[in-house]
Amino acid sequence: MRRYEILLPLRFNDGIAVPDEIIGEVIVAIREQFGAASFEPQNIRGVWQHEGTVYRDDLVRVFADVADTQENRTWFRVFKERLKRDFQQLDIWLISHPIEVL
């Protein structure tokens, strides 16, 4: 099994709040694809720099535990591009790591 974790911004880069519906659509898309999705609604703070500009993010974490297959990895890579567009971001932090479900 593999866990995929996505940090979703709560604000667009211009400071406007991301509508709750957009975050909800992410959770629904993962649930529809894999049967389950989880999220942590508490605020995660991040700071990063790009081309001399410092950005501060407020984020939520969405994650799913799925079979460790190339097909699923490809799905998340394609999904990341959609997220970058929908959230108007230069990048979206999406990580994965192997897990053992007992």
C-alpha cells in the first residue's frame, strides 16, 4: 500500500479564500477513484520562496491509502496538474510513501 498526501492551500496566491466547494471536490474525486479519502481540517502553516517572493500558506492535508501501483501513481500525477490549475498555484505539495496496513 502507498499513502498519498496533498497539502491544499486555503487561499489563492492573491489572498482570496479558496471556496470550500473546491476542497470538497478534491475529496470527492479521490473517494470516487479509490473508495475513500481522509482530510485534516486543522490549519497547517507553510512558508516558501519563489523567485525572491516569500509566500505564506494556510493549508489542509488530504490523504488516501491506495494500492501501490503505477496506475495509481499516474492518476495522482495527473490529478496534481488539475489541482495546480484549480487552486491557481505554481505547485501543489503532493507526497507519497509506502505504508503497511495491519
